[in-house]
Amino acid sequence: MTQMFSVDISDLTARVLAGGEITRDEALGLFGLEATADAFDLLAGANRIREHFKGNKIHLCSIVNAKAGACSENCSFCAQSSFYQTDSPGTASSTRSRCSTRRRKPDATA
């Protein structure tokens, strides 16, 4: 059984920003946070770490539904497959040109 102990979020944040790591016990200690202020401190620390290592830009991706219930691939993770009984209405398949007009190339600066 892991012993729960108090963690100093600002110290953990500073350590990670300096290239260090946190221990397993410290990570588990974060699950024991109960005070709202501690949760906000954790979110703020995580955001600082994200910005430091990944910057402040996000990249979005969208999917064009080209088959709408008429897909023959039958992937188990997809709501369009026969694995799931959905009431989503099927529609005519999108044409290649219609899908192409919706597609945009990624920004060259990304």
C-alpha cells in the first residue's frame, strides 16, 4: 500500500521545468489532493509545464463523415460499424470532390 503524503505542487512544477522528474509516490500523492486551491495549483503547474515544453499553440483535426452509416470496413472502434446499434440516419456517400473541398492542407508553420 502506497503511503499518501503532502506534495508541494510548486516544487514539483519547478523540478519538471528544470528537466527533472517526479517520483511515483509524488505522482500518487497528487491523487490525494482535496482542497480546491490545490487542484487549481496543479492545473496551473501542468499548464506551465505544457507551455514550456510544447508552446502555446494547439493543432485541431476534424473528420469528414464520407460514408454516414454505409461503411463496409466494420471497425470495432467506429460508431458507424455494425458493432453498434445506433439510430444515426444513413445518408448518401459524399463524393470525392465534395470531400476534397472540405479538406485543407496543414499550415506550413505548424
